[in-house]
Amino acid sequence: MKNMYAVKCLYQSKFYSMDNKLLDEVIPSWEERIILIKASSMEEADLRCETVAKEYESEYINVHNQITKVRLYSIIDIFAIFDTNARTNIEVYSKMFDATEEEVEKMLDVEYPIED
């Protein structure tokens, strides 16, 4: 029987000129998302989550005529959901914000400290 697991992911959007040069002066945008995955176990969910999370990656031209590249930055957490009738691979949460990579690393250290 498949169980439902929620996967919290962090994505980074970087901006490029039309000749594909990184625009260093533009602060990257970030998005937190939670997606649902059906799996037989936490181990299976862990194995599948990166593949499912990377399906969201994209490239497009934004309103400022810049190439925007959205990439998976980190998988933050995986946790079990008890409603096994929910559909799979559905976004259940999203938060977008602008920050430098250093600011995001500090945020991750505060919100999700790694214990030794």
C-alpha cells in the first residue's frame, strides 16, 4: 500500500541576459514548495523526491526580457501525510522571496540547523 509523503523543496531563480550571461546585479529569487509523493516507504519517497522535485525546474523569458532559470537548490524535509487518498505530485505550499545566496544559507542554518 502506498503512503503519502510531503517533500519541502527550495528553488533558486537566477537571471540572465538574452546572450545567456548571468546578471550578477539582480538578486536571485527563491521559492519554497511542498509537493506530495505517493510511496511505499520513507526510503522510497526519499529516493523519488529529487526526481519529482526537479520536474519543476524551468527556463523562461520574464517581463524584464531576462532569461529566468529556476533550479532545485535543496530538499529541506520529507514527512509522512496520513491522507492516502490525496493525488500525488501536487504542490501544497509555495513561498517566493528575493535574497542573496548568503542570506538564504543563514536562513537555512537558523530554520534547519544540522546537528552533529
